Amino acid sequence: MTLQQLKYVIAIADHHSMSKAAQALYISQPSLSNAIKELEQEAGIHIFIRNNKGISVTEEGWEFLGYARQVIEQAGLLERRYTGGDMPKKKFSVSTQHYYFAVNAFTDLVQHYGMDEYEFSIRETMTHKIIDDVRSMRSEIGVLYINSFNERILSRQLSESCLTFHELFCTKPHVSVYKKSPLAQKTDISLQELADYPNLVFEQGDYNSFYYAEELISLPEHRQTIHVTDRSTMVKLIISLNGFTVSTGIFDEALSEEDIVAVPLRADETIRIGTITNQSMVLSSVGQAYMDNLKKYIQSSAIV
């Protein structure tokens, strides 16, 4: 088992393709494929599943990939420390659902630590990608929610991925609407009152099951639904189409500037929002600082 083989594994997982990884590594695809086969034989596991849809990582492969990332990062530090090269920047990454408080906490983190020593990444992404990122140690922390509807599915997936959910707070679902919408004048809103308004939801790709939905209450029978991938696009559609999305209700100045308001949803549901971490990793000092920043924003919210 060589460092080069570990780099190959990481490249294939990141590109989700053997051919794209080969191009990025400047080697032939047959050479890359043979190197992976030799590694799998030596390790006694299947790291990837190859089919007509491309490449996917096996359950055993996710664990292997996590350790491979750690080894490559430490090897880089060791090489530069003792060969006189420039020390590589330390890395910190977060994968999150589309929460303003998660972005605000990240912004404070970057401002505090600066970017001379650290390379920071934040990925607002799909629910299954958050889990995959933390499982493969591509991100140290993930931010997502669990409720009574998705708890059985997500808890099982977290357990199988050796991930731990850390609850940050519980909240009731709210409806985010344009301030001039008739819904904005209500003290609370029922599901029936939403029937004639477009429902904006975040796209979940191949995992568009309601168990993976980012919205705190899924409306599978809603007759007007628009899927989006970008947060600013969602805000614009809420305003221009007089639409809505179901959210945490934690308010942000950016939403206020866009004239978006949050109204409580009349529903018997409690949402648990929290972070996920990999059980095989010890939280770094930067990771702990990010967790502290999250708690700060949550505690300052008038809703929680």
C-alpha cells in the first residue's frame, strides 16, 4: 500500500469517475484501474463499485477513504516539515444545509483565524452529501436537522456511517414568505392556508425522497412545488412568485434586507437541528470554535 495509491482513491471519490480522476492525475485510465484493483486485493476489501452508472464508494470504502485522507494530509505535513518546503495550510471544512446561522458562524471563524495558516471550505449542499462528506472526512462537521418523519432513516444511516448527531437546539417549523404576502399578516399559518401558494424546496438530486428533504416539514401532496439549488434563487422566487418555504424561523439580516419574514407554522412537530461528526475523529480546536460560534448565534436568536 503506497501513498500514491491512497491519492488515487481520494481522486476517484472526489471526481465520482475513474476517467475524470485519471485526467486530473495525468495517468491513463487502465493504469489507474489496475492500481486500485491491486490496492483492493491487498486491503482485502472493495473500495468502489463499478457499474454502467459510474463509480460509487462501498461502505467499507467510506471508512478506508476517511483514513486515506488523514494519512495523505499528515504525510504532506511531515514532508514539508523535514524537507524545508513551505508548510501546507491546515484545512477545515463544513458541510451544511442552507442555514444562515451556519454561514454566519463560519464567517466569524474565518475572520478570527485568518487565512494565512488555514484553508477553509463551506459547502451548502444536499442532505446525503453532508453525510457522505463527514463520513469520508472531507468535512469535519455537518449541519442538518432530524424530525419525527426522517429520524428512523437518517439515524440508521448515521449509525451505519459511524457518525454522531449532536443536538444544538429544538424549534418549531416556520414559513418564510415575502413581507407583502397575505400570509405575512398572520400570527400563524396552517398547512391548508399554504395550498394556493408555490412551495420552494431545495433539490436533493438522486435522493429526492422526502426523508432527505431540507424543508422542516415536507408537503408531498402540494400541487405547486419548485425545486431550487441556490439560496438566493429561492429568496427571489419567494418574492416574485409570492411563494414560501418551510424553515427554522431563525432570522437573519440578509433576509430582512430581502423583505422576507418568518411566520410560525401551525403543526404538531418539533425539529432537532444539530451537527454530525465522525466517531473516528477528535474535534479539532477550529472545529470546537465553530461549534461555539453556532451556539452563540442560536442563543442570540429570539426564537430559540
